Amino acid sequence: MTVQFSVLVGGLHVPLHECDWIRRAPCGCATAICSARIAGAVLATEDDAWHEFYEDAGTKRHREAAIRAAKKAGFTVEMNTVHNAVTALMTPCTHGKAAPAQPDPTDPFNEDQP
């Protein structure tokens, strides 16, 4: 018997292996993503995701302080489908001081190409 975990995303049951966690800035734009399954481990809770996003913050004390600071600054984490997470991360933030860059017509991933 195979056990498959799923989560509710937008009212639909989505297999966990098709999900990523998104870290969002206070403006709502995505700043990072991580898989809900890493090396056989399951990141099933927001707390799991926060710790994964800040795993390189040094000691446990530094990591916890970084997580608290991010939450206090208004950063959030949410689970979504891999497709939606990648799309969110690739969408430029328009809330900064500089206007968003214009698409590069030579970029092979630019959908506005002729």
C-alpha cells in the first residue's frame, strides 16, 4: 500500500510532491521558494518551511532570530502548487523604487517574442 499526502490549495486536493512553499515579502511578492519535500523529508507545516528558508542562518539561535525578524517585518510563507510558486518567483516585484525591467527580446523564455 502506498501512502500519498495531499494538501488543499485553492480548494483542491493537490499531492504534496506537486507543492512548494513560497516566502513572500510584505508587499506580497515572492522572494523565495522551497519544495514541500526535500531529500525524503516532508515540510508539512509553516514552521517547517520557515526553518528550511533560514537553514543557512547559522546556529539555531541565529536561525530563530532571523525567522522572528522576518515575521516581524511582515514576511509570510504559504504553500501552493509548484507551477504557481515558480510563476510567483519569476514575477518581478514592482513595489520597489525602480520600475520593472522590460522583457529581453533575445531571451528564449520570453513569451512576447515574435
